[in-house]
Amino acid sequence: MRISSRNQRGNPYAAYQKMQNGYATTVYVGEGPGLLPSSNPEQNNTKNQEESGATEDTSAGMWVSGREGGGLPWEEVARLLHTDIEVGLPSREVLTRRQLVGYNEFTETEDDPLWKKYLGQFKEPLILLLLASAFVSLCMAQFDDAVVITLAIVIVATVAFIQELRTDKAIEELKKQVPATCMCLRDGNVREYQARELVPGDIVHLAIGDRIPADLRLYEAADLSIDESSFTGETEPASKNCGIISTNSYGTSGSIANIAYMGTFVRTGRGKGIVISTGEKSQFGELFRMMQEEEAPRTPLQKNMDELAKKLSIFSFAFIGIVFLLGLYQGIPIHKIFNIAVSLAVAAIPEGLPIVVTMTLCLGIRRMALRSALVKGLHTVETLGCVTTVCSDKTGTLTKNEMTVTGIVTSEGDECHVTGVGYVCEGQIIFEGGFSELANEAVTKLLETGAVCNNAVIVGDQLQGQPTEGAIIVAARKHGIYNAKDKYHRLQEMPFKSDTKTMSVEVKNKKTGEVEWLVKGAVESILQACSHYQQNMATLPISQEKYQQIMNWAHEKGRQGLRVLAIARGPSLAELSYMGMVAIIDPPREEARPAITTLQSTGVRVKMVTGDAQETACAIALAVGLQVRPGTVFSGDQLDNMDDRVLGNIVQESTVFYRVSPRHKLRIVKALQDCGEIVGMTGDGVNDVVALKRANIGISMGKMGTAVSKEAADMILNDDNFKTILSAIEEGKCIFHNITNFVTFQVSTSLVALSLIALSTVFGLPSPLNPMQILLINVIMDGPPALTLGMEPIDDDVKVQPPRDTKKDLITPKLIRNCVISAVVIICGTLWVFRSEMSDGVVTARDTTMTFACFVMYDMFNAMSCRSDSKSVLEIGLTTNWYLFVALTATIGCLMCVVYLPFLQWVFQTEALHIADWLYLVCLTSTVLLVSEVRKFIDRRHEYSKGIMAAKGFWLSKKTTKPSWMDAV
């Protein structure tokens, strides 16, 4: 038995004894960092109450948070967690603690079985409405309608189910960030243990390539650097140490220099640390928990479809009531008029709408894939056309993520401009003051030093190593310096450290045998280590005036957003001579500025959200066309000092957010959504997954993005290019435009069919179409043309339209007006043909054949007119939508078969028509297209007049104000 007790005054962490499995163990609680503020075990409840009765919860006393542990000496952290760094925890103590805190893993909500997920697809309001329609058809013995509607529902539900299975894997990828095993010290021995078995107080040993298994407070770090890019977004590895970090020096990225975080991995060096947080108590676990809590919002199209289903339900019931009353007025028997009313109401519900929407969205996904955008959710495609704000990362999206040397200045003061971008050695060194042998020799010596004091390797145009070092190698090659390292033997290396901010190598010249130290790093650090500088091949001491001259140049480049590295060499680290410096930047993509300009011209706001410094962020923002002025640039620290109300007031007009962390990104997204914005958010790291999931459109990078961010996102940019976002938004606008065209066609066709049957029934006329003809129209004739309207190519006028107003319904007053105009023309023409053919009052096969052919041909011309609600068919082109052209051709062929093939004549009760009949029908049915063309012309003239009046009003207002210098500009 082991019982530990301490004086409460000397140590606030009181101990109490707990009997478990026949032996006593020790558990500590108290009021220290991360511990439960209670020493009374009776005030707490354990999560194992079902097994051991009502007992106390002591697990809260077993963790220390990263921020708390970073501000304490590691010795104090070890004391708080009652561990010994020399021998680790005893195995029995590990078992005891694991019973209290659980395993080092994440608690995942139980996933629904596949059958339940599939049935969940039938909860959509429009699907429920169609199910009710199919049930009513079945009850009324209309088996053909019931089968068609049910088949449509199954197709839509199956496609959506398969899509959901493919995309719902973000949590699985997040769990893969935690390693399976680790090297841990227990009972005085270092062995490999399962990472899930770690408990607070365990001692973990780290080596190059290891992934961190839990949050660790480091107590030993030898040249230790950890890649935290997936966690913080920073591309450079974070240098780690074991000292005390002041809470005032914690960065906004959330990284602390003496803490190793779960899910990151060791890039260089080695280290040892004390486990302070495991599972969901770790920083990574907090991200996991936030991701589970955040729900992706319903897309605008889903909301529109919900509203459409509601309106169709109201319309169906209203239609039943009206037809029922009219039938009673006409003296039709109640049971007969009821059957007619219900049948018409069922027919009014467009069972093809879900299929066409699904097909259109699938086609949109395919077209986006051809433009380097992989969209994972069906409804995500259309949502892109509604995006009003894009929050973009800087690195790799707006920039190339290829560090490039753009400027050189030697110690003599010779300045050079370097052309070319990226890791392709295309470009040259241009001497600003003119070429000279001395200047050329100085640049050669400078770049050779930088290329040798370097660990990067460039194979082809691919970089292996640090981006800044790769940039120096490329600049050297542009100056004709290849394989500079082959001239030297490397004797030793002092890698880059955060405290010295320099990298040094000792080399020996293979020809002369001369031994030198080559150093590169921050300008201030290099100048402090240098006593002399090179001037015309001579060595001179650095004066205060020279020092200030060098610093002024460095500060000037820094204000332009450039990263400046100084280079020096000498016989020893105490006798270094300053050689000069290079200015490096991750250049903006050439296509980023035009893409941003186009988005802004269409009413889409673009904001940069980055972890970089203010100078770099603002320089790139200006380069890509973002407005940077006072009141539009904010840091993560400033966001911390704002409440949600203040943030909501400034977030829409702001353009640059710098030094931001994951929680800042989430706040920005929520603030924009609270202002009514539809937000697209880019991200590439584990730290971005919560914001990606919360945004209306989460956009991950295909090349730089982690597997977690790709799974959490709605869209993946395969080329990491901002221009692809513009292409995707244009595609989203086109998709909704095509859906609107289909709805126009479907609603007008439904109005015609309902009106024909209702009018003939109410007024005691014989039905103009027999049941088989009606079935053929619904299944075959309307089907292919309607589907192909969703395949219309992208319209240039649609691309420049502002984002769709999500508050507006799918069925607008303008759409209803267009449908009514077309329906009236078709109804009048069809009834005219029917009445003129039925001159003797008896319905013959010729009468129904002429009426059937008239109706089908009206539908064909109506489909052509519905390709655009504003453009003429001649302007669009008759064959630009090849799918529609094929569908109409197939419809004509089907119509000819029904009219002329004997077997089909018997089935559909038709007879052959003369060529004169076809000419007559073409002239008559084309009127719906002509009327539509006239309506479009009047609409265009009206819009043009409104534009002229708006322009006149603008210039009149300008004349009433005094001219200013802005008018002159």
C-alpha cells in the first residue's frame, strides 16, 4: 500500500486515499493549474458510477493545460503531476490514472447504420411530398404514375446517399493524426508503448520523424524543431526549447515554444517531455470536439427546395378545393369530381424536378473537376453561386508558395533586381547601377556563400528543403553558379536556432585547403556577429554609419513585405565579414489579381485571412488588388479585444486579417454569417477544419492541404489556385440558372396539362388526350428535353451577375409571369386544334392525334425558349446545347413512330398525318417561341431604359455637387 500526504499550506494539492481492487492508490486534487478546485472528494462524481457506485470525479486533477504548463518550470510541472523524469511512472500508477482519465483517444459519437442513413434521405420536404403523391396515385389505382414517382424518388435518394458516404470522413482523417505508438519511459525503462495508453505524467522521448502522441511539456530539447504547419498554418518548423515562456509572449497562432502538441511531428533534433494533456483535453482534442459540435448549415438550394415543397403542397390542396367547387357547380357527381381533383393535384407535383436537379448538380461537379475544383457535395455546387464573401488564405492560394529572391544588395552597396518566379531557374540578375566587374564579383561571392550555407536541394523544378534556402539556390543558378557545394568539404553545421536566428557551416576549400565559416540569418543577428564588411575586395570595419545604412535598406524592404536575409563569412565565428543580403518574397499569382477584380465587380467581397505579419499581408493584399486603408486591416490580437457586436460592425468592410489563429477564423466566419453573408473559407491545415466546416463553402487546398482539411471541406482546389474559386463560383451561378430554366419549362408544361384536363372536365368537353398519350407526354416527351435544359453551357452574362439573393424563392413573380404567358399560348393553340378538328362533335383518332402532336411540338418550342429568360434563341445558338438538340431530335423521332407505326398507332389510338398537317402544326406551335422572343425583347428594352435612367440620375447628382480633387483623378 502506498499513501502520500502533504501539508496543505506547503502544497495546495491535497491527497486522499481511494480503495480500489483491494489496494490503496493516490489521487491528487487541488487549486493549481488545470486541477479541480476542490479537496473534498464527496463533492465530485465519477464517470464510472454504474460500476463502483457514487464516487468522486478526480480525473480533472490529472491535466495541465499548455498555456499553464508553458508558464511554469518543467520541475514544477513534474511535481504537480507527481512524476519522476529519471524513472517515469510506475506501471501500477499508470493503470490507476488510466481508470481516472481514460485512454488517450477521442470519444466519437456513434455513427448511424447504413440503412438509417439511407432512410434519412427521405426526410427532405419535396421527397415527402412526392411520396404522398405516389401513395395517393396507388390508392386511386393509377399504378403508372405511382411507379414513375417512386422510381424518381429512389434514384434521387440513392445518389444523395452515395454522395454522403463519400464525404463524411473528416473525423476519421482527424484521428489518423495521432500516432499508434511512441517511446515512453516507465519503471525506469524506455520502451515502445501504444499511444492510446499514455496518461498525464508519462515521460515521452522524441526523435526525428516522430509524431507527437499527446501534449508535452518539454524538459529537454536538442536542436528540436517541430512541424506545426497542420496545427498553426506556419510553413516554417517551430524551434522548441525547455525554458519558461511568459504568458505575454504567447503567439496568436496558439503555439508555445516549450510545448509539443499532439498531432505535430519532429522535423529535426530530439527531445523529451512530460505528458500534460491527453485525448480530448489536449489542444488537438479541443479541435476535435469543436469539429463535432459544429454543424454545416443547410445550403440555399436546399432551403429553396423546402420552400418549393411547401408551396406545392398549398397549391395542391387549393387546386383540389377549386376544382371540387367548380364540379359541384356543374352538377358532376361528388365521387367523380373528387377523383378528378385529386388526380390533377398529384399531376401538378413535378416528379421530375428532383431528378433534374440531381442530374444538373452531378453535371456541375463533373464540369468543375475539369476546371481543377473537386466538389464533394451535390448541393455545394449551387451554393457557390450564392457566395458573397470569400475569406482566402495567402500562402499558396493568392501566392505561388514558391519563395523567390527579388532583390540583392552587396556590402559595397550594389543593388540588383532578380527576375523570374519560383524554383524554375528562368531569369537573370539585373544590376541597377550598371554592370561592373567588381559588382559582379561581389554578387557572385554573396550568392555562392548563400548556396553553400544551405541544405535545400532542387530536382527539376521541385524543392526538397526549406523554401527560403531554395530561393537562394535558384538565385545563384540564375547568376550561373551551379554545384557550389562541390568546391567545399563541410566540416560541421550549426543549424538555425530561434535564439540566434542564424545558420552556420564550417567548410574547407578543396583546392586551397582554406577553412571558413559561412553564416546566413536575420540582419540584426548577422551584423552583431560581424566586425568587418567587404568593400572593393578589401575588408573594412563596420562603422555606425555603415550599420545604419544597412539597417535602413533592410527596414525598407521589410515594409514592402519582403523577408530579408543577411550573409557573412570569415575564418571564425568571431571574425565574420558582412557580404550583403537578399530580399525574398512569396510572389502573388499572376491570375489572382484579375480573378479578385472580377469577383469584386460582381459584388463578391474578398478578404485575406493569414497567419503572416502585417507588412507581408498588406504588401500581398495590395499586389492582388485588395483595398488596404485604415480601418480595414486587423490583427488576431485586436479581434481578441472585440466582442461579437463590434466584430460584426467591422467585419464586412475589413479586407485583411493577419496573425490569426483557428478560433479567430471561426469568429470571422460566424460574424459574416450573422451579417447575412454566404461565406467561402479556404484552409489547408488541421487548424482550419472547424472554420471550413462552419463556412457555407469550405475550400481546401489539393496540393498543400492536409487529409483532414480535405475531408472537412466542401470543395478541394486541385491546383491551389485562387482563380479556380472564381471558376467554381461562375459554375455555381450557371447551375442555378439552368435549374431555373428547367423549372420554367416544367411549371408551364404542368399548367398546360392541368388546364386542358380541368377545362374539358369542368365544361363537360371530351378529353383532348387519351390516357396513354398523357403517359407518353409525362414520361418520354417531357423527360429528355427537361433533363437537357440542366446541361446548358455557361452563359457569359450569367457569370458577371451578382451573387444570388438567397432570400428570394426559386419561383419568382417573373418566372410565374413567363410560365403563364407560355401556358396561355399553348392552351389556346391546343384547344383551337382540338375544337377545329372535332367539328362533328365526335372525338376520332385523327382529332386526338392532331391534338397530341400539337401538344408535343408546343413543348419542343417551349423548351427552346426556356434556355434563357432574357436572350434570344438565335443569340444563344441553336446547337450550343448539343444535349438538348439530340433530345429534341429523339422526341421528333418518337413522335413519328407513334403516328406512323401500326403497332404504336393501335396502342396510342393515332393515325397517320399528311405533310400539310405537319406544316400547319409547325406554324401554329412555333408561336410560343415567337411570343417568348417578343417578351424577351420587351424585357431587354425595359432593362436598358432603367440603366439609362439610372446613369442620368447619377450624372445629375454629380453636377449638383462641387468638383473635388477626386473628380479630377
